[in-house]
Amino acid sequence: MKILKVDHIGIAVASVDDAKKLYSDILGLPHAGSETVAEQKVTTAFFPVGDTEVELLESTAPDGPIAKFIEKNGGRGGVQHIAFRVENIEEALAELKAKGVALIDEKPRRGAGGAKIAFLHPKSTFGVLVEISERA
């Protein structure tokens, strides 16, 4: 498996619109676009920072993973995951599984921007939700 870079850092927020004010208006980061990914029950907004991005994540449903994360965090958002870009996600998942890493996703699913994504279970990553992604 070859990790190419930190693809993005996912930050759970109650409101993407409210959080965009901090990242764009105050920090001066360009807003590269927003997208709703119905399958993930999330609306995202991306802010490029050098060769990586900050991804804001707002739940679109009370039972979505971001809503559950915020609830578990006492109603506060925060860093929800770190994503690494890989050359070949299928090979990376096979290698990680062979090495005993617990996977949330055994097969890639569609993420924002058309990326193929998969999550590793935090019990195998010292409590950090790790995403791997492949972009065309």
C-alpha cells in the first residue's frame, strides 16, 4: 500500500453554513465547493489548504454518523476523521485486512467528489477514525 498524502481532515459541525464563516471569512481559506452525499447522510464543504483539504461535515439525518458523533461529543463537533489518499484502495484494503486491521468497510464506497473511500475501525487505529481514499 502506498499512501500518497493526507487527503483531508474531516470536521463534524452542526451547520456547514455557520462553520464556513470561520474557514472562509475569518481564516481566509477558499471554499472549493459543497456537496450532499445522500448515502452517507452528510453535506460536505471543502477548503483547500496547500496540498490537502479541510472537510466540514454536517449531518442530513438525526441517525447519520455525523449526528451520532456530535451527540457522543456532548453536542459539540470536532475532528471526526483523518483521510489518507492511496494509489489503489482495493489493494490497500486487502493489505490492511491481511495485517489484521479491523475495517468498517471491506469494500470501497462512494464519497464526496466521486472519491472511492473506506474507513478503518478506530479500535485498530488507537481511537482515531481513519479513512483511505482514492481519487481518479
